[in-house]
Amino acid sequence: MLQILTILSIALAPVILIFTYIYFRDKYEREPLGHLILSFILGAAAAYPVILLGDVLAKLLGTSDNSGVIGLFFHVLIVIAFTEEAMKYVVLRLYNYNLKEFDEPYDGIMYAVAVGFAALENSLYVYKYGYETGILRMFTAVPSHAAFATAMGYYVGLAKFEAKFKNATWLHLKGLGLAIIFHTIYDYIILNNWEAIGVSPAIRLLAFVVLWGGIYYGKKALDFHQEKSPFK
């Protein structure tokens, strides 16, 4: 029991910290915690179909985390990034988007970050690979998921409140597409066996450039939507 509680603490602490930060950045009209908790649960529940879909796609493509340079790219793009981000988008679009409480652009980011797939994923990684992995993911994978979600939520918020009808679909696709692209680049840098193709493993440090770039622009997105709030 103590081991399970320790694993959950390490896995969930960064998720809760990021969620709390974004929640309290909303100065004017915070979302009901009930909706946010349900979003978290729905996102976590989506993890299982994501895993199943990923397994099916990996078999169809004949790829894995150990594929070569090209195979790994398609594995990361389709099996990992597409399935995970698309499932988050489905929760955001089908549940959150039509809530009456989704009443300002900032809410797109808030609800996107609340989707809890990253929390369950992180718990599974810590359970499988140990505490050291959990501590490393506190500063890498967890904030990267938040950055991907922020990019998606930013454009979904724009689609609902700032766009004309003919542009809304494009903004939805842009948000989903950017999340998939950033996720693909980040994971590809991390997972690729650079040593096997004669590239220094130090190239993995570029993942931190992607991560901090995502965090920087994510903060800009938060500020932009905060300024656009009709409740200001």
C-alpha cells in the first residue's frame, strides 16, 4: 500500500501542480471543479482505448519504439502522437465544448489541460520503471503534455468565441494538428536511437528546447486568452 501511495504521489504531483497553476491563472470566471474533475476522469478512461488503438496501428504499420529512423517517425506520429492527442480532442470536443460554463476562450485551455490521460500514463510509467523515472518525467513528459494541451485548447477556445463559422473548423484542426506535431517532434527526439546512426546522444537535449518553447508560447496563450475574457 505504501508503495502504491508513493507511486501515485510522484506521478500525480506534477499533474496537480500544473493544473492548479492554470486554474488560478483564470482571474475572472473559473470553471466548476465538478466539470474539471469529470474531464480528468474521462481523459484517464480514454487511456485504455488509446492503448488498444495504438497496438492495432502498430501491427498494421509494423512499427515499434525500436524501429529504425523512418519507421520510428511514423510510429511516433501515428501510433503515439495521433492516438493520444486525438482522444484528448474527442473528450474536449464532445464533452467540454458544449458546456454552458465554457463561456470564454481561456476555458479551451483549462479543459484541455484537465483531460487526465497524462496522469494515468505517468502513473503507469512510474509503476513500471520506478521512482527515478517519475522524478525525471516531472520535468519532461508531464509539462510537455500540458504544453501540447495548451496549444490545442488555445485554438479550440478561438474557434468557439473568436472565429466566424467558416473558420471554426480550420481552428479546430489547427489546434489538434499543432498538438500532434509538437508531440511527434518531442517524442521522436527522445526515442530515436541516435547512436546507431552515428549522431551524438546529446541531440536529445533538443527535446528541452521543444519543451521550453512550448511552455513559453503556452504562457503567451494563457495571457492572450486572459486579456480576451468577456468577464474582465
